[in-house]
Amino acid sequence: MSTTGEYERFFPYEEPYPNQRSAMAEIADALDDECDVLLEGAPGTGKTLSALVPALEYARRTDKTVVITTNVHQQMRQFVSDARAITREEPLRAVVFKGKSSMCHIDVEYQECQTLRDTTRTLVEKEQERAELTDQADALLDRLREGEDGAGEARTAVTDELDAVESELDELRDGNVCEHYYNNLVSGTEEFFEWLFDDVRTPEEIYAYADERQLCGYELLKEGMEAVDLVVCNYHHLLDPAIREQFFRWLGREPEDVVTVFDEAHNIESAARDHASRALTENTLEEALSELEDVDDSRAESATNVVSAFLGALRATYDDALGFGEREQVGEDWHDLTIANSDRRDNLTLAFLDRYEGRGIDTEVDLALQLGRTLDREYEEAYREGRTTTRSECQTLSVAEFIAAWMADGGKLGQHPMCSVRRDGGTDEVYGRAELYTCIPREVTEALFAEVHASVLMSATLRPFDVVADVLGLDDPVTMAYGLEYPEERRRTLAVEAPALFSSERSDPETQAAIADVLTDAVRFTPGNTLLFFPSYAEAERYHDRLRSRADVTSDLLLDGSDVDTESLRQSFVGSGDATLFTSLWGTLAEGVSFDGDDARTVAVVGVPYPHLSERMEAIQNAYDRAYDDRSEAGWRYAVEIPTIRKTRQALGRVIRAPDDYGVRLLVDKRYTQKSVEMGKYGVRESFPREERAELVDVAPGKLKFSMLNFYADLDAYPGEPPRP
């Protein structure tokens, strides 16, 4: 069992925060008991090191590898910074891993890369074989000259074999190889690995180092992952089952020898859902039919029967689902159409069954799969031998795999069949997509957490823990929560009794005027930058325009949007001493981005920013209702309310990032106030953790400016005379 002294040698700074010390001790005990951990810690309180320090000590002591992962780019940079700090105190072999697409020097797709890799390795192996045979032939020639019996016959056999190898080498050189990977195999790599483990290197640094030397940094990094202490990576390396299997193989580890640490773990559910969902476009179906026209194989007829029937069914289904005038409104983004039925299979499946004519769908799909695998092997061989310049993807195989999954899984609990359309920007034609949308991703995450040794899931907004455990499939995890331990007198969290910003009332002029008055006061009485989060970019734009027309608002007003360079906008905002940034809570600035110190003083969440209640969201609600039929309002709570409150809490956490920081946090909507208990499920105050509810102070809209004035004046925060109420 570990002791405090053992794991704190991995702590890279002078002194842990009090909550860090407690969390490290609890996590160390949990890992000794081989338990998973759910850790919630307020923003800026050192969760990463709280998990990483005891995990590294445990892994070192028990011969494990720690994999820490996130889906937020800024957190990835923080991991690298922390790992570098640790290596200054304790020797650590760490790698930071990204996917091939971001590290490839010749910009080829995954399958093409794999073929190039195999061919290049074969070429090098044949060159080595030629060198060995040449040495044998030379030695036998010497023995022949010395008159040794049998030397001539043996040399003839060797030279015949050498001629055959030379012929093979000529064929391989005429084929496709990767020069960067070739250099990996024929050059000494000791210098690279000495450089790699001399510090914690980013993928960008590895790419630059390798590119300068005409090496493949991605393959070198894969080779260097064995026997490392720590790997930093993205979610998809763990959440995609196929990638995970390869990833652990590169690590040289069985799953039970891996301890995983997930940051921003409240995002695992949606990320796993994206990985589990499958889609097939009309264009891919057409490409498969074109591919089959040129195939001389008895199985091609069966494959064509299946593919053409599914293509016709897809077109008929979205044509029927499009309402009057709806086709003309379709843009370049995917537009979902309703095809699911409550009492039978979806309309696309029914149309497919109606159109299909053949010997049986299961039989002909199986034949299509067989043919697809055959064609895929042929494409790989043609590329390897240099008969083609690119490695073709087998569209028949992709289509057959999707149709097989659609028919087998489309009616299962948690799988929602969908149809979408979009407009091709080049041809202006509308085309369709079939999608099997995964509503409950537990089958993806449960297998992961069951097979690895232990996992630590951490976030500033992980509670309620029982929901996390249910949704992700964690078995009796250890739970711990640490609130914001910075001085309470340096922050105010106010619930403003403003009108409830229900979607049906957002266009009401009186509601808009009342909200605009509140925001005007919030901006005027903030000594510095103000960060405003809205339910959507449209609402952000609405109030940006309203405040821009007010003469008493002198702050620099900045507007975010779906087509805005958010990072440039953020830099403009933090570089200003008096700016207000209007953005969506569902954008990229609500989490994983710090606004430290003067970067932002006041943050406001305007309204209760429920996600758009689309068919996807309704499908998730229905799936949870069916999966947890013994629990009241499970669908609404799991799919809508809890994710929304987590997002809200994440947004509030953008300020107050250090003990000496200060600021005001606003919840602008009466649904956050104590009166919200009268509003049933639409009142959300009780959805906040108890200690956060205790800090919420209700304030009337007209009194907000006085509350903010008193708070900031007490801290002497105004650079000159305070504004007048």
C-alpha cells in the first residue's frame, strides 16, 4: 500500500492545495483497492494532479501504465505542462499521442498508410535477406576457391535464391512505399528516443523533428510507447473499441495493466455516443453500385439487389418525409427527418423490405459482405504492387456492413434509426443519409471500464454520481467531491429574479427589455470584462444588438457565433480591460477555457439553456425512460436537465480560478431562484449540489446593480470612481 511520502514525490510544486492533499490520499486508497473513482472538483483547484500523482505512483509500484485523456485541447496542453513539471522532480517516460491524420508527412488515408507500411517493411526485410544471401554467396566463393567439396553446389543454390530475391525487390520498388517509414527502418533510432524521453514532447514537436530528418514521427512514436509510465491522448483512443485494441497493443500492455484517467468526464457520454453511432450516405450507396457494375463475380448480383433496394428505399423515405416546401429550405448542414415508429420498424426499413426482391436479405447481405472483403483485399494488393497510385476503399464492403448492422440493431433499445438530408454545395442537389443513432452509449463505455485495471473520472461538474455510474456502466465507484475552497468573500453568486426565458417567450418585447436591463446593469457595474452565456448564438446576437443601442453601455461589445474564429475573439476579449463577450453556452467557450484574473470578472448565464429539443434529444429521453422505467422522469433528468445544469456550472466556473481571484457569477432567470420550487420540473435550483445552492443569493432585477456595486467596491476593484446606480 502507498504512503503519502511515496506518491507526493510525483507532486511537482511546492505545496498541494488542502483539497488536493485529501483527494490524492483518497484516490491512492481507491487504487490500492482496485476501485474506480468519480472525482468532482471545482474549477482551478488542481484536479489533474490530484488524480495523476497517486495514479503514477500506483502504476510505478505495480508495473502499470497510466493513460490520461481529454477531449478539450486546452486541457491537453495542461497535461503536457503538468507532465513536464513532474519530470523535473521524478524521472518519467511520457508520450503525448495523436492520431495518424495529424502526424502524417505524406497525407494519406488510414488504409493507404497501412498498406504502405506493410509494403515498406516487406521491402526492407527483402533487402536484409539479400544482404544475408550476398554474404553467404561471398563466403561460399572463398570456400570454393579453397577447393572445398560441395561449396560450388551450395553457392549455386544461394545465388539462385539471391536472383529470386532481387526479382522480388524489383517488383517491390515498382510498387508503393513510404520513404519516411523506410528511413525509420534503415536508420538508427537511438538518437530519436533519447530526444523523445529527455522531456515530454508534443506531437507537433515530434512531427517537426521527424520531418526535418525525413522520418515518420507517427510510427516512431508508436514504437516508443512500450514501457512508458504515462500516455496523454484524446478520447477516441479509448472510446473506439477498434482503436483501443490497437492502442493497447502499441503500449505493449494488456487492458488490465492500464489505469485510465478521464478529464472533463461529463463529456464521456456524448463522446461515446458519437463513436457508437453509424451512418451511410446516398453517395456511398451510388459508389457501391458503380463498383459492382465492373465486378465479374457471381456474388455481385446479390450485392446489387441489396444495395439498389436500400438506395431506392432511402430516396423514397426522405422524399415522403419532406414536407411541403421543406426541400427548398434544406441547406448544406444535415437536416434530420422523422422516420421512426413507436409500434413497428422505421419507415426506411419498411421501404427496404417492400422494395427488396431476391433470395433473402440475410443471405444476400452475407454474400455482399463476402464479396466486399474479397474486393478490399484486391484493392490492397493492387496498391501494394504499384498497379494503382492510391489505395481504393471498398464501398461495397462499407455499405454491406452498414445494412447488416441496420437490420440487426435498428430495433434494439437505445438504437434510433434516422434519416437526414443536405444540399450538395457543388451540384445544389439534395441527397440523403441513413443513420443508426446510439442513444445510450453504456455498451461502449461499460466494456472499457470493465477491462482496464481501474479508472479515475474527473470533472468540475460530475454530480449526481449515481447518474454517471448508471449511464457509463461503472460498478460501485468510489466518489468524492471538493467544492471551491477559495475565500467566499471574494465571490458572489446571484440568482436574478428576471423573467423565465422560455423559448416561447423569448420574442416577447417586455421579456427582452427586462433581460436587457439586467445585462446592462451587469456590464456597467463590472470593473473589467464581462462574459455572457446564452441558450444559443441567436439569443447572444439578440442581446448584443440590444445593448449596442444603449448609450449607457460603454464596454466593447464582442459577438461570438458558429462561423466566428473563437480563439481570435477570446484573445481580443482578454486583451481588453473593458469588454463584454456574448456567446452560446453550447459553444466552445463554456468549458475547458480559463478566464483567469482580469480576463473576466463577471460571468452570467442567461436563461436555463436547455439543448435544442430535437428528434435526437427526444430519442435519448425515450431511451432512458425505457431503460429506467422504474424511475420517475428518467429521460428528462438524464438527457436534458442534468446535462444542462452541468453546462451551466461549467460556464460559471470560467471565473474564480485561483485563491486571490474575485468576481461575480450571475444566473439570470427566476427558475434559478427559491421561487422555482413552484415551477415543477422547470425549476432548476434543486438540481445544483447542496453547497452551491447555499451560495446562491436571490436578488431582484432592480437590486442587482447595488449588489454588484457593494461587492466590487468592498474589494476596491474599481480603477476610479465607481459607477453611479
